[in-house]
Amino acid sequence: MASYFDEHDCEPGPPGPALLQLARTLFQGQELDLSSLDAADWDQRLPPPAARRVVRDLPAVCVTPAQAEKGLKCPVCLLEFEEDERAQKMPCEHLFHSACLLPWLGKTNSCPLCRHELPTDNPEYEEYKKDKVRRQQQEHRLQYLHGAMYT
């Protein structure tokens, strides 16, 4: 019988230390010690603050007359922006008063409105984000392969 990877003409991803430990434990029939797998720990905690350099480099823009006419509001304080007022612009294009946004980004790294994440100065959290993307990509590939088996 061919292996799953040979059957689908693909290669397995590189195993990480946690995955190798899991495989060894299962192979030896031992009980799992999940305390060493702390990746899910970030799922239970508030992300760290946004990186200071990123916050410092957020562009300040002037509110246009069209935006002011539409009644554009700061999503945090819900006050309408005035024409030519300065606002902080996030990478996701949302606008905020500096006084509303900066304390938020000092506590967590995401947009208060859409949760778009900014980089942090925490290397552990940055590695967690990379691992999370890898897991999502792997899940997507597995779903694609599963779907391809039945079409």
C-alpha cells in the first residue's frame, strides 16, 4: 500500500520539535504531556502590544471634506471627525484619533475595529503567528486533498 504522500504526489512538511515529541510519545505508547506544547497558550491570552517602531510609523492623515460630510466617526470614542482634522491611519485603512488608538496599541497589537494585527516586539508571539499561518495552510492543503479524492 502506498503512503498518503506518494498517493497524492506531495511531500510532508518539516516536522517541528513538538511534532517529533508527539510522534515518539505515540509510537512508544506513553501518555501525552501537553504542558510542553505552549502554542495554544497564546489562544488564551491577550496578544502583546504593537511594536513601538510600527506605532511610531503609522501615518497621520487629514480628514477630507467628503469624509467629514459623511459623518466619519472614530470607532473608539464615536466622535465625528472634523474637516482637516489629523487622524491615525492603520494598515487596514481605518482611521482613529491618536488619543484613542495609541493607548489601545500599547495594550494589544490589533486594530480595535477589524482586529488586523500589527507586528509586535515579542519574538515568542511572532513565532506563534507564523506557526498559526503554517497550521492554517496545512489544514487548507489537507481539505483540498480530501476534496480532490472525491472529485
